[in-house]
Amino acid sequence: MPLTIAGGGIGGLTTALALARHGIPSRVLERGGFAEELGAGIQLGANAVRRLETLGMREAIEAEAVRPAALHIFDAYSGKRLKQLPFGKAYEERYGVPYLAMRRADLARALFEASEASGRIELHDRFNVAHVAEQNDHVALKGPWEIKTKLLIGADGIWSSVRKSIAPTSHLVFTGHTAARSMLPATDLPAPFDAPVVTLWLGRGSHLVTYPVARGEALNVVFASHGGQPQQGWNAEARAEDVTRAATQWHDSARDLLGRAGTWRQWSLYRLHGLRRWTTQRVALLGDAAHPVLPFMAQGAALAIEDAVALADALADSRDDPAKAISHYEAMRRVRAARVTRQSARLGRIYHLGQPFAAARNLAISRQSAEKALGQFDWLYGA
Ligand SMILES: Cc1cc2nc3c(=O)[nH]c(=O)nc-3n(C[C@H](O)[C@H](O)[C@H](O)COP(=O)(O)OP(=O)(O)OC[C@H]3O[C@@H](n4cnc5c(N)ncnc54)[C@H](O)[C@@H]3O)c2cc1C
């Protein structure tokens, strides 16, 4: 009987592929369509790329991705470049694999095509897992039809139905931040946005991140700021004047870029409270369903990919005892996910500092050597 995975996003499809590598069949139930043109860009640090490589995905992913040469950090008001961190050759030499940036849809499509080709993965789209009931010897899922499974993996994202079923008192709390994204064609972009680099602009209560995607044909733009009303979903339309209000006093070059974006989509940022366990006897959560992470370290997809490989390895090691396997998976992953979640929140607070703390932060950033700046993330990218 195949294992069942609720959610065919980044974590769900990677789990199916990681299980298939161990010869374990699975079935993936996705509420929408697989690899729909949804979402914007995704950054993949070495920790994610290394795991995708072990799944034989590196070539397919690199065909659509960009290898940013550096991260450039700017003060959003003066436009002064505070730091230039090598993300190209030096990064690859340090971590063994490159840093990649790509469209979320391209990553999802590559994972979907590999899943279709694997021969061990059943893919069901338009299957909304609406209800989950765990029994002694199986889990019953209600959707368009009923499915019984020995083991359910809840990879159904931040608003997970599986999580609600196994931990009804867990709940999401709005952080007070809203992120908005847009995608620009990479033609006639002004400097510094015409270079193959990630840029990060630090403002008071807001920041901007840009990076090239789609083999360099487009620029992904994400603007995050305090404010907005909490809402569910990734794709709410947003008015340009509302998105960029926090940037009215920013430097011309950043404001000019924001002004070029025609359409904006926004999503609210949440923290998860009250989830004491990610696993029961027959259900395991992973990715955003288990530990939604704020986007300040760009680690949401990477953590889901790490979870997927760890869970599949644990299940392969204890084939006769899935309950033991998923409990081991949770024990292995909780500390790491908690650290990334904590550090992402901390980085967000640092990015959004107001004066006089922002001046001290800028000084510290400009004085730090590139080696030290990168080295402080060895625990993250080196794992
Ligand atoms: C449409 C979309 C756009 C996104 N855009 C961005 C972005 O621009 N920037 C960013 O940082 N992050 C974005 N994300 C989130 C990012 O992809 C995830 O944080 C990260 O990849 C973690 O992966 P995950 O597999 O845990 O969750 P996701 O990649 O979110 O996958 C969850 C999947 O589960 C499916 N699902 C949900 N509920 C059910 C259900 N009841 N039954 C069956 N299937 C279900 C969803 O349709 C989705 O495909 C987006 C996610 C989605 C779904």
C-alpha cells in the first residue's frame, strides 16, 4: 500500500521523490494542479541544492535557475552599498554546490516531471484533503473520495488541514508584516538590478529583495513591510501605492524599480503557536505545515526539502516500523527547524531597525569581512 502525501507543493513532491529513491511507493494528493504558474521566485541555498542533487534533480533545476554572483546589501535611504558578499565561485567552493535562484513554478515543474517519470509515484490533482481520522491500523482521509492509508504525510503548507486534524489547538498568529511580490522582465533594468546579483535594501520597518530568475530573463521583486490586514493565501492582489507606501523616502534607484512593477501579489506573514508534536503514530507533518518560517533567510523551501529527505531516509531505515521512523524524523528535525525559524525572525528584526540602531547595524555590516559574513551561515548552508 503506498504511503499518502497530502499536498503536492515543494515539500510534498520532494518527499515522494526521496521515497522513490529508496524504492518506496507513494501517492500525492494535491488540492490544486501540480506545478501551476503560481508564486514568484525562490532562493535555494547550498543546503537545499545538495539534497536536490542527491535526488538527481540538479541538472533539471539548474537549466531554469540563475547562479547569483553576489549579495549586495544597501541602505534604502542613502542608496549606499554596505556590503558585497560573494555568492558565486567562493560560495560554491565553500559549500560544494552553488547558490541558485529560480521561479517557484520552474522548481515545482521540475519536481512534478521527475515524479511523473519515477514510476513509483501516483499523482492526484484536484484532491482536497478535507478531513483526517486516525484509527488503530490506518488513517482515513476524506476528499472527493475516501482513502485509507497506513501512513499520512501532511505536506499541505502553512494552512495545513492535516495539522488542524492532529493538533486542533495549534494556531497561526499574524506577525504584523505583509510581503508583496512582482516579476519584471529583465530588459532595460537600471543598475544595480541589471547585474546577476541578489540585492537587499534595508529600510525602517521594511525591506526589499530582488534577484534574477528564469535563466536571467526576469527579476523577482519582494517588498516586505509592517502593516496590512491578515489574510489567507499567497496570491491576493495588491495596489502598487499600498505596497510601496513604506518606501516613499527611499533612494531614487530603489523607488524607480518599485515603480516599474505593474502587478503585485501579497501574502501575510504568520508564526505558528501551540504545535507540540509534528507526528502521531501514523501521521507526520513537514515543511510549512510543521514549521512555517518567516522569509527573511529565504529558507522556507530549503527547510521543506531538508525535511523531505530526512523523513524518507528515516522511513527507509525502519521499513517495518513507520511509527518509530516518523518519531525519529521529528527528533532529528525539530532542533534545526527551530533554529532556522528563530534566526529568520531575528534577521527580520535587524533588517527593519530604525535610527539610531540602523546606523550601528550599517556600520557593523560594512566593517565585517566577507569571509566572516559568509562564515556565520556555515551551520545553515553547510548542513
Ligand atoms: C501558490 C503558492 C505560492 C507561493 N509563493 C511564495 C513566494 O512567492 N515566496 C515565498 O517565500 N514562498 C512562497 N510560497 C511558499 C513556499 O513555496 C513554501 O514556504 C515552501 O516551499 C515550503 O513548502 P511546503 O511544501 O511546505 O508548502 P507549499 O509549497 O506551500 O505546498 C503546500 C501544497 O499543499 C497544497 N494543499 C494545501 N492544502 C491542501 C489540502 N487540504 N489538500 C491537498 N493539498 C493541499 C497546496 O495547494 C500546495 O501545493 C508559496 C506557496 C504556494 C502554495
